[in-house]
Amino acid sequence: TKPFNDEELRLTLANTARAIENRRRHDRTKNADQPETSPTDQAFIDQLNAWMETHHGDVATRISDLALHLNLDERTLQRKTRALFGQPPKTVLTEYRLDRAAELLREPGRKVADVSAECGFSSTSHFGRQFAKRFGMAPGSWKRAKNGQKG
């Protein structure tokens, strides 16, 4: 109730933060003890991977399309991917696209702009920023380094 007691509010926030950290620590420990993926989760992962393999190159792909394909509502999909991968579905899809782009960039003669478009990025500059964030260097530099080419 108002007015707030400043000290009580500080203690409540500190206790809440401590409880959240304890929960995270418990979840990390629990996950370390349970490396096995349940058959249900494995089926979900297989369906997710198959869908991403088919649709990763489509710029117009939306997470709502994925949720519909998996017969889930978007919020359930969010919770499921966070539980399994620690990331929302949009990030999982972006990571998949970046991994696929890295595979394609290893192929001789592939152009960064073509790989960007093929992997579903709407612009080469956006692709470049995301790629550099993930791999620590621009796609062209990464391609040269992986293919043993000089500057």
C-alpha cells in the first residue's frame, strides 16, 4: 500500500533478485544433471529443424508460421524454445540461418550477397552485422579466413 516504506521496498527487491538468481542456479544444475532429451522434446526439435531447413531462406517467414506448423500458439512456442535452447524462436531461426550461411561461405565462388539472400536475410548489411556479432568478423573476412585466401 502507499506510501511505500523505502527500506521495505529495497528488501523486497533484494529478496526477489536473490530468489531469481537461486532459481537460475537451480535450473542450470538441474539441466546439467539431465543431459537426456525426452522423446517428446526430441520430436519437437526434429520438427523444428525440418521446418527451418525448408523455410530458412524465405525472407517473409514469420514465427507465427512456425507455431502454426507445430500446432502451437506463439507463446507456447516461445516457452518451449526458451526451455530447450535458452533462446526465443526468432533467435533460434537467426542462429540456424547464420550457421547455414557459414556453411555456404565455405564453398568456393559463393558471394556474400548471394548467401545472405539465400539464407533469408532481407539485406546484406543486416546479415553482415548479425554474422559479425555471431562469428566475430565480417562475412567476407570470415570467408577468406576459412578458405585460406589472403586479404
